[in-house]
Amino acid sequence: MPYLHTVPPEDAAGEVKVMYDQDLAVRGYVANYARAFSVRPEVFAGWLALKDAISSEMDPRLYELATVAAATAIRSSYCSLVHGQILATSYYPAEKVASIATTEAGDALDAADAAVVRFAQKIAQEAEKITQEDVDELRDLGFSDTDVFSIIAAAAARCFFSKVLDATGTLADAALHEVPDQLRDALTVGREIAPQP
């Protein structure tokens, strides 16, 4: 249960109804994150604009990789599960995605992907300790400065969204119980998934 009073779907109007209707059209239910932002739907609109600006000029796989790395680093089960499922469905075997939540990511991923994971995790946990050497490692692996900036922006933006959800007591959607066991267990790094109805 969220800590704040949110707008029930049956009472939604205006911007909140638009937000809820988009969720219903995409997934068939109103996601818990949408309910959390029903308190300030204009903030959600701002989040979408920021997310789209970051991801629109970024390799989608790289965006998801940086997002999962940042989300696991700050123990956001919701974001880890949602974006980990995207990675496992479109880009990697489930066991590789699960490894991102552990200290073994360097063994499961190639050198470039492992460096992205380490970099995004460091941004999320201790951005003040990022060094020139961290950036140069990515450059040496073939990433441009635009790529590096995009990774930074994706990881930093994920911290905003994940922290809002966790601070409001928003649980990952019950539908995420359907994620395969190994992946679900590895990516449930913080709050539990909402109970199934």
C-alpha cells in the first residue's frame, strides 16, 4: 500500500485519467507507479519528457542496461524487475540479467557491458567518486562522449524515479510475479512485489 492517498481509477479525471487510460491501453491495468504519480501528474509528465529526451538518442539496449544497473544499485525492486524483464526478453539470457544484481556481472557480461554496469552503479551509489579513469575506461571500450553522457543521464534519472516510488511506499505491480523465478528472485533487491489479488 502506498503511504500517500492516491486517485482510484474510478475517480480519475483530467491528467490523471489520461495517465491511467494510457496504462490500461498498454498493459490492461493501472500500474502502481501511475497511481503514485496521481498526486502530482504534472511531475509524471515531466519525468516522461526527461526519459524520452535521454533514451531517444541512445541505443535501447544501452539504456536498459544502465537503467537496471542503477536500479539494482539503489535497491529498487520495481525498476529492476520492469527493466530487467525488458533486457531478458529482448537482449540477454535471463541469467546474464540476473548477474547484474550481483557482484558477478563482470563474469557474465562482455567487457564493454560490464564496464557500463560498474559505471552506472557507481553513478547511482557514489557519483562524487566518478573519475577521469572511469570515463576513459568506457572510451577505450569504444563509447563516445555522447554515449558516456547518455549513460550518466540514464543512471541519474533512474535514481529520481526509483526513489520517488520507494519513498512513497509504491510496490512493484503484482503482475511481476510472472517474471521467471530466477530473474524475479535476483531482481527483487528491495521492497517486495505487491501481493497478487
